[in-house]
Amino acid sequence: MPRELRRIVFDNSEIQRAFNMMTSKDLPKFTEGEIIAFEATEDDPGKVRIEYQNYNRDERSSCELSIANLGAVLVNYCLKTHIVLARNARKTVKIADNMVALQLSIDT
């Protein structure tokens, strides 16, 4: 059976905007700094480490977030910015080479 794949790649500034659009207090806000890197954590494959640079200080900080929460942030961003997502598509988050992608897979 054929399968349709679609990959939406987000740059760091779009992901920062996506986090700042969220209203959940459990998610980090990056209003005082700039996201500079993403990487999968070595000890837990279900988490991602986000590194960011603080605007006011010359220091880098990082936080960890589950892949599921990152996926929810990206789906919410797509809905709010009118990026069309198929409702029945299986959605997964891929992180590679400091890039984040939302991958949609549909069995046809």
C-alpha cells in the first residue's frame, strides 16, 4: 500500500515563535533569549534538549522537553498560522543536524 510522506521543517526562529504562542505554563517561553540549538538527549530518546542564548547575558542555557510536547507545540503553531495538516496523518517529530521537522504520514 502506498504511503504519502510530508515533512515540514522549522527554523529556530519559527520554533521560538511557536513556543511563545502557547499559553501553557508548563512549557518554556523564550522571550528573553534566542533558541540556538536542538538535539536529542542521549539518555532518553523521548526527550529533546533545547539550547538558548540569553539576550541580556553572555550565557547559554538549556532545557529538556519531551518529544510529545514539542510535537504539540508544532501542531498548535501550524493550526494558528494556517499551515494545513491532515487530521488523519500520523505525526512524528524528527530532529537531525540542528533542524526540527514535523513529519506527516498517510496511508493511501
